[in-house]
Amino acid sequence: MGLRKYLTSKVFFAQMLVALGVIAVVSYVFFHWITYITRHGQEIVVPDLSKLSAEQAEEKLDEMKLDYIILDTVDFRPEFPKLTIVDQEPKAGSKVKEGRKIYIKINAEKFTMVSLPDLVEKTYRQAVPTLEAVGLKAGEITYKPYLGKDMVLEMRMNGRKLKAGEKVLKSSKIDLVLGDGKVVFDETELDSTAVDSTEILPVHEQ
């Protein structure tokens, strides 16, 4: 049978139909396999784990076939219950696939202790960022007579005078006693000084 006759024969068309059928079946199976492997269309919305304990988060994520890893314990944040989740990645509302790990950070149980920096003889403008750098805050401000205006003279907390290097809870408020820029002289001291400095001259008889 010649090529031309073969290309127009029923046998050729039957073989072409079989080949197209095989390709269609293979393509169908392949794309369904890819869909299954990648879980296309089966994305899970990440829940909000904020303020949940690790145990509560684990129960919630297990139900959704997700996992979690604790990354770190962050400094205590008073707006969150202690030992609860303060941050997560991916964020709540993100879409992930089954089995994805959610990375979480846990709130510390209490404030940590920090060393009080030396603020004496620093200006108020210098003192505030210095306190904030170690996690402390400037509290009540009072003034007393001193030549240097807004110069820190004392550091106090709950009425107690503090020294540089003392340990205080992070986020504590430190009260500052500042100079008012005025110098007050005690007149009685000036009078006594004047008297002491006066020389008593001897009287010579003639």
C-alpha cells in the first residue's frame, strides 16, 4: 500500500484516534497527579494565634493540619497575657498548604531586670533617650535650686533615691530631680563670711 493510500485509509485514522486517546488519558492523569502533589485549591487560611498559649495554639493548628515552631521569647509586653503568643509568621489570614510550619514568638513571664544608667549631670534631653535605650521611662519631674538648668541631680523611684548601676524592672518609670537654673545664696552665710573676713586692727596709744 502506498503512502498516499495509507494516509487516507481507515487503518491510519483508527491509529490516529487511538494515539490521540492515549495522549488525552496521559495528560488527564498527569495534570491530576500534579494537582494532588501541589494540593492546588487546598490552601489553608492561617488562624490568628495572638494571645493563645502554646498548648492552645497546638490544638488549633492540629485541627487544621498545620505545625508550629517557637522561635523566641520576647521581652514582656503588658498588653499580652504572660507566656502567650505575641507574633507569628506567616501572619493571620495568609494562605498556606497543609503541613506548613507557623513560627511563633512567646511573651515573657515578667519584665526583665536592667541596670540603671548614670544620668547625674546629664541634661534632661540626654537623660530621656538614655533611659529609653535600656527600656526605661522618664517619670515625674521635680526641680531644686541649682545653677545648671534641667541638669539631672537625682534619680528616684517610689520616693527612694537610686544610684547608677542598680537593677530595676524593665519599663519602670524613673523620677528625675532637675536643676532649675537658679542659684540661691544664703544671706546669713554671706554676713558671717563678711564678719570673719574683717580684720580687727590694733589700737596704738600715743
